[in-house]
Amino acid sequence: MRKFLLDTVLCSLFIFGIMGLFSSVTYFKIFDLFDPIGDMFADFEMSDLVMSKLRDAPPASEDIVVVNIAHANREEIGYMIQILEKYQPSVIGVDVTFASPKPYAEDSVFEQTLAMYDNVVIGSELRLPVLETEHVNYGFDTLVVPEERLAQHADFGFVNLLTNAENQEDVKFCRELVLRARIRNMEEEQLAFAVKLAQYKDPEATQVFLNRGNVIETVNYKGNVIGAQSTLGTRYFALDIHEVFNEAFTPDLLKDKVVIMCFLGAYIGDLNTRQDLYFTPLNKNYVGKAEPDMFGGVIHANTVSMILEGDYIDSMSQNTGIVLAILTCLVIVFCFKWVYGALPKWYDGITKIVQLVLVIGISILMMVLFNWYNYKAELSLVIIVIALSGDSIEVYHGVVKNLFSKRERAQLFKINRKFWKE
């Protein structure tokens, strides 16, 4: 039994070695021909399927209104804020960074507007992330704040969205947001734009959210605006720029609401733009996504909704996923090795059935946990271990162990020499 257990551990190490080898296959150009397939599934997670296909559309938000600023300049944005403020919103957020000065006439109107109200939040931007150190763990080197004349009259929060894109032209997929950050040489912790907006609407709910202590949170997407390429339909009422200037809405639409002013295209429903557009789990094509589906301002709206409603997503830690994968590997290898020794003729059939049942079962479990309990179980590594275990055990016994056996090596070389002589 001791030898069997040792062999189980060694075989498990072999499986993880194979996983490490496959994780570095990008170094071998021969695998480039599989890139289209890999790209199709690279941005897919099981939670995407739940969000895009299995959830019912929630009711329209009663707390948030999104306003399209289109291509308005600062003067026009200033006048829009003045109109919106007449209807007593809780807060107005402008999803724009105003880092550089503009002509005096344009800047002066916007500056005067900001000076008139104490409930306007404008955008700042995090730059140059720094390496984790003993003193800075989620730190950034620079915070680009609005131009000084504007910043003195308004609150601001950083509008960065967390994606895997290296630049704005790349495909941008947003599942998570950095919600707090420390800046080098700044004592005060900086909060994200959406968190700032939620603070104005409901400080207590926002503090409960911040007390979770997470730097990064998974966004619990609930919906989009009209005319978008998303499932779940329209969640947030949206006003177009001309509707604001014409005041073509009822007073109760804005009273005590969170108003997010952002770019939604030249007009609401404009699908001929890629500016500030992102892929999200609500995309109609959850695999091999073709068109981005959500503007950045609407991602902020979903984040604010999550905070105000206390409807968060909890995630399994990476370390927990690794530990579960190791334990699963040991158990699977132990059982499969017994089948390999006791029932060799049945091995392939039994192991393939068990692997299929386990992979399907774990996938369903992940979807159930996410759909019913908002818990994101990181079990991808467990699934990979199960998928590799059956054939890997055969390779381990048929090749690896024989390579370390003097008698088996001699037999292999003897057969080879005989073959070449013949």
C-alpha cells in the first residue's frame, strides 16, 4: 500500500507537469494553427453562460438614469448639468476625464457650473501600476486628475475599467473592476467612479460594500440600455442629449436618482461606433463574441446597482482552486490506478465514463452556485485535472515508469536494434 500511495503521488506530479507543459505551448509555433479555436474560447467563463442565457431580466432600475453626452463639448456638458440639477438628482456623475485645459469660453461655463453644485462627480484616471511591495499592494504611480480649475469644485473618482487589453484598439472584455487604489505619495485611498456615485446615494450601503475589503470585485451585470447588443433587455432608462436640452422627460424621472452622463454614441442606439465600448458577460454571443455590447458608462451603472442593492458576487480564491485541484488529482489517480491494475480491459471505458460524468457534474455545479448563490467557483483547474487523468495514467505506466526500469529500457533498446537490423 505504501508503494501504491507513493506511485499515486508521483503520477499526480506527472499530470501537473503535463499541465505546466501545455500552459507554455505558445512557445511552439506549430500550435499557432489552433489560435482561432483558442481565441474563440479564451474569454469564455461558465458565469458568462449563466448571465447571458439562464438569468431572467430584472425590473428596470429605480435608482439610476443614464444620459448620453454624445460629442458635446465642456460648455454643452455644463449647460446639461444645470438642466439636470433642476430636477434634484442625488448625484450627477460625468464619465469623462477633464485633464487638459480648453479655450476659456468652454472651460469657464463648465467651471462655473461645477461651482454651483456640491453633488457632481467627474472622472480621474489611474496610470502606471507599480509592483506589489511591503507598503503598496494595489498601488499606482500616478492619478491623472481633472484640470485644477475644475477639480477644486467637484469630487472625482477613477473611471478605469479592468480589461485584458493592452491598448484601446484591442478587444476589451470587462468582468471585474478595481474599486480602490493607493497612489504613490498620496495618503488618501482613491475610490472608483461608481463607488463615489453610490456614496452620494446611499452612504451606508456603500460602506457595507467597502467593508468587504476587496480591491477587485466581479461586476454583477443586470442589464443594458436600449439598442445594445446584450441579453436581459433594457435595465437603465437613458436620455439622449437632445432630450435633456428640450427637457423632454417628467420631473420624477431624475428626482433622487443617480445620473450618469457618458458617451452612448452619436445617438442612443448608434451601433456604428467602437468608442468606449466593451464586451461583457451579457453579450448575445457568449462564445466567439463578434460585437462589443456595453458602453463604459453603463458598466459603471451596473456597478452602482450592485452596490446599492447589496447584490454582490463572491469568488473562490485562486489558492482554494489549486488545493481542490490537487486533492481531486490524488483521489482520481488513486481510483483510476486501482482500475488500471484490477480491471485493465475495462480501464478505458470506465475512466472515460467517470471523466465525462465528473466534468459535466462540476460544470453544472459551477452554474448552479453562480445562478442561485452569486458564488463564482474557480474549478477550471479541477476540470482540467479530471480531463487529463485517464490518459496520463496510461502514459505514466506505459512510458515514464518503464524509462526508470533497467529491465524495460533494455527490452526497448533490444527490440529497436532487432528492428533496424532486419
